[in-house]
Amino acid sequence: MILRVLFDGLWEGGAIVAIAYLVNCCVPQRNATTRYALWFATLLALLVVPVLTVLSNAGALLLTAVQPHAAIAQHTWTISLFPAQPLVHGAAAFFAPGLRWLPIVWLLGAGVCLARLGASLARIGRIRKNAIPSQTAGDVLISADVAIPMAVGFRKPAIIIPKHLFETLAAADLDRVIAHERAHVRRHDVAGNLIQRLVEAILFFNPWVYFAGRNLALEREAACDDWAVRKTGDPGEYAAFLATLARRVCQARAPLATPSALGSRHELVERIERLAGSAPRGFTVNYYIIGGTVMIFALLTLALEAFSPAVAFAPAQSASTPAVTGSAVAAAACAKPNVDALVTEPAEPQMPHGLKAGGSAIVAVTIAPNGSVTRLSLWKSSGNAQIDRSVINAAQHSKYSPKLVDCKAVAGSYLFRATFKPDAH
């Protein structure tokens, strides 16, 4: 399941980012607050949508519910049962060793990223603890341990100004720095940045996450620039100050867990060019745009769920249910020492109520050495949630003989297929 979530996130992320990019093109560049909210919603969608498409069948159920039903519909069903083909087994055997290691690689990568984030939070805590309160404002601290201004803290936010800047900047420029960082505090950007870093740590392998994160950071800083300009005056003077500040601290980087006033050279150029205009700036979120984008993401999720039904797991076999023992099967079939798993008593799928059209579904069944079903997964959907559920239920209640290797019962797999066809009469 983890592998499917990670894999689906790569191609689904392309669709999510494409939607966000198209919507973003319709939002005025001056409204950085709305553009930031749009990319923040996109970042969360990159994490949530792949999980929902794997774990939920809501889209398939909704598709079935809205389909028109005929007043009288008669169908005949046929069951086609066959073992997994040798080619499938060979491909699975070839890729299985690598696939088994992928979740471990992901866990290690995410662990390293999360540890790096934790170290950044610890560093910020030490910097704040050693910082000296300024005499100008209670929320402004001075520190020789940082090179660029930054906003820190969740419950008691504060602004940390580098000592060399506090001592050398003109009063007007210092006010601009403080106004920008206070905008981060007012907008709760410290918490927002932490959420961004957590998503990037969990999905460290996904390039779409970094694309969304870069745009998110750019719009966040642009929104704070707007707040600072409104507080301190002329945007042209602020743009000139920003360029001067960038030259003074061009090599410095902020800790990972805090938003910073300075980013890459390219981002600074974009921000300065943006400030050169005189168009009015938006300081509130356009909730119609954000709500519409979230609705599009929800519809995309339902569509993906409709065509990619969730994996189903079989419950543990009860003690009262008899199972074929591996030793008994091995003793009876030693004339054929190597046999694939087989169905011995297939259960008949139940005809879904009100079914309009036929369809075929295939369920992959994992069979334990004692013949019991340990796992079910929808290998191929019929496109109809009712048919899928009926075939899964039938596969679960069928009886199987295990796979034999050198007369020894081992875990095996089996493909259970059922086809519902309209009655010719």
C-alpha cells in the first residue's frame, strides 16, 4: 500500500500542480495573499490526494450511485478462474527484491529529512534563548548568531535581527525589516513554513512538492513585502532597500524551520520587479478562488477513486473455518511437486441489485501455506463498485489449495476473475 501511495503521488502530483498553475495564472500577480493560499492548498493536496485514492472507494461508489438503472434488467454471469501466469510470476520475482526495499529507502530518507528539520528547530531555540531583547520593541531580539532577519516562535512569536544589521542600518531601513518580519508573525507563516517542511520531508522524492514549495515561498515573501510597503511607504524605496540588503547578506541562509526575508537571487529579482509597479495590492484571501480550487481537487480525487478502486484486505480466518493443511496437500499431490495455487471450491458472486451493464473484475488472492486467504487486492476493476465488491466477496469466501514447491506448501498468489454479461434473451 505504501508503494502505491508513493508511486501514485508522482503522476497524480503532475495533475494537481497543473491545475494549480492554471488557476494561479488567473489570479492577479499583485494578490500575493491569494496566490500563497492557492499554493499552500496545492502542497496539502499533494500529500492527501494519493492517500485518499488508495484508501477510499468513495468515487467508485458515487459513480455507481449516479448511473441510471433500468426498470428491468436481467444478466447472466460467468466465472473465469485461472492461476497467475508464469510470466507474471517471473516479472514479480524479478522486481520483488527491489520493491521490498523501496519502503525502507523511503523511511530512511524521510527520517533523515525529519531529523534535519528537528535539528533546525533546536538551533532556532538556542538562538532565541541567547538573543538579547532590544530597547525599541518587546518582540524584537538581537543576536550575533544569525546573519539574516527571521521570525520565530509559535505561542510567543518574536523577531530576531542580526546584531550587525541592527547596529548599521538606518532607522527607516530597520523599520522596513521589522515590518516585513511582523507580517510573517501576523500571517502565522512560522507555522505554515513548518507544515511545508514536514510535507517536503515526507515526500522528499517528489519533484512536484518542491515546485509547489518554491512558489509557496515566493508568494509568502511577496505578501509580506506588501504588508511592509503599506506600513513604511513607497514601494520603490523598499525595492531599493531589498536589493541593498541582499548584497550585504547574499551568502547567508535562514534555518530550515523559519521563513526568511531573503531567498535565492532569482526570487529576489522577481520580488523587486513586482514592487516596481504601482498597482494596488491585495491583503485578503479571495475565498472564492481557493474554495473553487479545493473543489476541483476534490473532484479530481473522486475521479481517481472511481477508476482506481481502493485495495481490499481479507479479514483473518476464523478458527471455525476449516483450511486445507499444507502437509495434507503436499502428501496428496507429491506426484506433481510444483503446482501453482488453485481454487478448489469457487464461491458464486452475487448479482448486484439494479445492475444495468455487465463488467469483469479480477481480484489478486494471496494464499497461505495452509490454504487460507491472507490478502485480497483489486487487481483489475470493472469500473463498477458493485461488481468489484461482489467479486472481492466471492474470492474471499472461495476455498483454495496452496502453491507447492518441491512438494512443500508455500504462500502463493491466484487471480480470481468474474464476468457479468447481459442476458442475450
